[in-house]
Amino acid sequence: MRRARTVIIPFVILLCLAVAGVANAAELKDVVAALEQGYGELHDLQADFAQRTTIAALKRNQKGAGELYLKRPAKASAMFRFDYTKPRQEIVSNGRTVWYYIPENRQVMTSELSAMFAGGNSIALAWLTGMGNLSRDFAVAFDGKGRDAHGNYLLDLTPKRANQGITRLQLTIAAGAVDGYLKAGKAVMPFPIVASTVTDAMGNRTAIEFSRVKVNQGLGSGRFTFKIPKGVEVIRQ
């Protein structure tokens, strides 16, 4: 389930910096509040993603792309689905079981979601499914100058407890989300993440950019159940 642990869930449509003067006044606490409060209003998500993974030991890059879905029931674990078009594969969870299907190999690997949270990966997976509290689990600071060329905010997060799954998390937060928070006094975008990069203990990096984001559409739970194709080998972990 290596890929499932390095895929991160998160974009919001980039807005113009119409109120640059207000955006410049944003402090770190404002950016974090816009992010965390926004996630509190996120019930489901649909987005395209483009992924680039750098394998440190081999000095090799791997690219991927596809569509992701996320559903956060009020009283149950988050459900997620990653439909990769490049390379073709599916990673699906109904909040209890995780299925990892590789059509080319005619294999489905399956495990319990709780097992994925074991072994020091709880923070990484909590972030992945949008269940974590970033300021609780991470030490947060601005990354570099704190802004990119488009005015978006750059955050650098370090886990407060060491674990193998993630040693560093970098997030790009839409400027429009922070501007809206400053003007309204509350979060205005449920998913303000433009891009994310996760670095693990081996030095591997997975960067993801999000686009075509749709939130709170009322996605049905049926989308997060996987039907094992006939003739496919099932590997239980």
C-alpha cells in the first residue's frame, strides 16, 4: 500500500488578488485558521490531481494523474477514492477497508483502514483524509518567503512526533481563501489547498497539484465501495 500512503488529499480555485493590501496583512495564524476552519466545513470533495514522486534511493521521478473523491461522514471515518489514469490503478476505502487495484497485474491488495494507521503513519493518514488538526499535530511556519509568484501562501509543517510516514509537509494555500477569511472573519473555502508535498523518512517526496475542485456536492457512499473483478488475485495484508 505504499502509494496509498503517499497520496495526499488536497486544491481550491485560484482567485485574483483583488485586495492585495488585505492579503499582505495576513499573519501565520490567519493562514492556519483559514485552512483549519475551512476543513471543518468540508463534507465531500472531488478534484483532479497531478502527482510527481521522487524516489530518493533511485534518484528517479514517477508521474501520476487522475481524479480523487473524499467523503467525511459526521460519525464515521473518512472515505476516499483515487482513480489514477496514469498509471492505471485504483485506491478505494469505505472508511473500514482499503482496496488497492492494479489492473495490469490483475491484483487487488486489501487491508483494514485501522492497520494503515499503525506503525507511525497515523499523522500522515489523518492529514490525507482530512481528519487531522494541523496545529495540533505539526509545528507550522511559513516556507521561505511565505508566498509564491501568484501570491499564494506557503506553509512548512514538521510533525511534533517523529514517524516514518511523514517528516515534512509543505502546503500551498490559496491567497483568495486567506483574503476571504480576513474580510469575513471566518473561513470561506472548505478546501483552500492548491498543492502539497510530503517527504518521508527515506527522503522520498510526493508533490501533488489539485485542479477542477468541487466541494460539498453530496457524494453518495456507493462511490467508495470496490467490487473485486472476476479472475483477479486478492492479496490480504
